[in-house]
Amino acid sequence: MTELQRYLSEEVAEDHADGIITRREAMRRLGLLGVSGAAATALLAAERAVAHDRHGHVHHHPHGDAFREWAPVATDAITWEGPNGTLMGAWAKAGPKAKGGVLVIHENRGLNDHIREVAGRFAADGFNALAIDLLSEEGGTGSFPDEAAVAAALAAAAPERFDQDMKSGITELKRRTKHAKLSAIGFCFGGGMVWRLLAAREPRLSAAAPFYGPFPEGGSLKGNKAAVLGVYGGLDSRVNASRDAAHQALHAAKLRHEILTFTEADHAFFNHTGARFNAPAAAEAWRRVIAWFDD
């Protein structure tokens, strides 16, 4: 980060700490300045502490502290009984008054720290989140030596098994998130899995957000109730080849939907640990998803 970038980023954080702009707006501006999600969270928290010292005290709301710390919630490793044996996942609890529950489906790298962080970010924004490990039957993502082996194992498994496991994940999420609407999100491979979950008819979902995932050939989305936010990168020609088919299936199923394409972003633009990370697109996509799931 250049000296100028650091200065401008600190100004954004200070404006947020002083209540001039909301956290959402601060994250958006920091994203435009090229600050990653994790770095932005740390910067806002640090500036909030400085503001506390600067003003000498923290104002209190009648119902709690006016300054709310925001950071991804730590996840807990959990297991539950699935259709073919024990399933594994990472659980992030939002609190006693969760706005809903989100099933998070990983990329072809499996259930790694990045996906756990995504689950934790949902919890920080008020949603219980369960990130499922679709390699549970093979001993879990952690049992493989590297990402190549993980991808190979995912490719070798029957896709129909994933359908069953994801539905079991919804059942577990519903058990842990009573009386609240349920959503699903997935990235790359996981985005394709979200489309598969919808094509397998999962009427318990109120919303879904497949990120740059291939639409299953001949897939029908009839029998669902979910409002679908399809997210794509404009430079991702490989996955975008099935975008029209997804759009047509959404129309045919009469589902409320929006197809959101970030024209200057590529495949996997949301993953801040990858080479194709696009900070402005990732920040705006997150804002849209939270609003979509909270609608």
C-alpha cells in the first residue's frame, strides 16, 4: 500500500469511527481503495479504539454500546448424521436473534480457512452460517495433502451424493436456526452446487446466491421458492457460457431473480486469497448478497 493509499484508507476509517459514514459505506470505500476485507476489518477496529481514546469516552445507546465491534465470527467444527454417514462442517453462530441461516458451499479447494471466514462474516452480519465439507465421506478436506488432491476427489464423487449431502446440510441448518428463513451461497464449484441444489428441488430455501457457478445441463428450477441472485464475472467466459441457460431456467420457474455481472471481474473474484481477487467487485457483491438474504 502506498503512503497516499494508507492516508486515504485511514481517513475512511476515521469517518466511520466518528459516525460520519456507516460501516457498510466504509467497507465499500476501502474496497475501492484496494484494501482487502480482512485488512479493512482490522483497520476499522483499530481506528475505533483510537476514537475511543480521542473522545475520552464512548457514548451509550439505551439498549447497548454505541460502538459495535465487527469481525468474522470464529467457526466451530461440527458433525451431524447425513444420508451416507457422518457429515462435517464449520458452524458460525450469529447470536440469539439471527436474521436467518446460510448454507455455505466451498470452491474446488474444499472447506478451507477462506470458506470458514465467509461463514464467520455471515455470522458477523447477523446470519447463522454452516459451511459444509462435501468431502466428509472421504475423511474431510483436511485429510488430503493438497488442493489438487481435493479437486480430484470432488471430481471423482457422484454429483447426486452432493445433492443429498447439501439437503442434509439444510436440515441441520434449519435445526440450528429455528423460525428463520434459510439461504444458500456457493463459489465456483460451490456456485455450481447451489444451482444443483435448486435443480434437485429444495423448497426450504428462501434465497440463493450462486457465484460464477456452471448451470447444470438441462437443469430445471421448478419446485423451488428461492429468490436467486446469480453473480458472475464479466471476464469469466467459460462459466458465462451457461449464464443464459440459468436465466431461462429462472424465468421458466417464475422465480424472483437478478443476474449480476461485474464486467471487469474474472472468475473467483470474491476470494481474497486468490490471484483473481477484485476488491471493489467483492465488496459490492457482499453488500448485494447481505441485502438479498435480508430482504
